[in-house]
Amino acid sequence: MKRNKNPSGPQRAPSVSDELLRLARTKGILRPRDLRDQGIPREYLARLTRSGDLIRVARGLYVLADADISEHHTLVQVAKRIPSAVVCLLTALRFHGLTTQLPFQVWVAIHPKAWRPVVRDLPVRLVYLSGPALNEGNEAHTIEGVQVRITTPAKTVADCFKFRNKIGLDVAMEALRDGWRHRRFTMDELWTYAKVDRVSNVIRPYLEALE
């Protein structure tokens, strides 16, 4: 008489739903095209949303019902919808704790010639940068399992002076003072990004006042 080599019984093969939930756990936020890449029919998104296993957090964006949602969840949503975007200005200041402002929009930078996304269901504010001003001074932060590019404290302050007409010079000055007081950057770092953003002459008197 043959003995069953697996005392716990035969293993159940993962179902399509199981594969989809595993994918959601791996990626943090799911988009329909993620399913296409894995050969999973799109109808399973609706099926698992109806069953309560997934939650639709925005158009075309889904998370697990038991996902650990952080205070920066909107940044994750924007990063998934606009992969080329870099979180900047007021939103980056808030992320780094360098402002008392509470921006209701997510400020992101993209290239002027990049595809301009239409994002009506998320509070996105676009600004345009190119070359070193777009590509330097960014860091990738993992939030809810998703890589989100955010400007560093020094680059964020330099950007604030560059876009002072949009956000206000007082906001830029507050960020500069707070960042310097809490040692979030060095003078060399700030000066480097001031030159990258071509605001050296603008920011020079404020830097001299700090020294």
C-alpha cells in the first residue's frame, strides 16, 4: 500500500485570482496594464473589487483591501499615473518637513516635451524642467512598495527660488531658513543646485544672510 508523501494532502494550484492578489501585494498599486503584462484578464479586477479583496483608489488604480496606506498615498498614485514625474516644490517641502504649508495639490516636474497626462481625479500641478534641472537632485523613495522620485531638500529649496513667482518668495525663504536651521543640506549642496537652476544671483543675498 502506497503512502501519501504529502501528509497535508495535495497542494491547490494558484488560481488567477491568487496570482492577481500576489501581483497587487508585490507592486503596491495595480494598473490594468500590469495585468496585461502577466496575461491576467482585466475582468478579474472588477471581480476582486466586488468581492472586497481590492479597492479602487482612483481611476485605473487598485490596492489590496488590507494595504498599509501611508500619509503619502497620493504621491504613490501620481507616481503610478505619471512615471516620469518628479515630486517637487511645495509637495517635496512637505515631504521633507520644510514648510508649514499644506498643499492640496501634488506638485510634480516633467520635461516640457513629455507627454502631458490628463489626470482629472488626482490633484496634480505640473511645472516644466529640462536637462540637469530635471534630472539632478532627485532621490527615489520607496512608499507603499512603489518608487517615487522626489527632489532632495537642497534641490527643493533651489527650485522654490526658481519658481518663486508661482509659490511665493516667502515660502522659498521659509524653506531656506528651516532647511539650514535643521541641517538638511550644506551650503555647497544648495549652491550647486542654485547654479543648476540658474538662480545663483537670486539666492546669493539670502545665502549670505545665513552665514
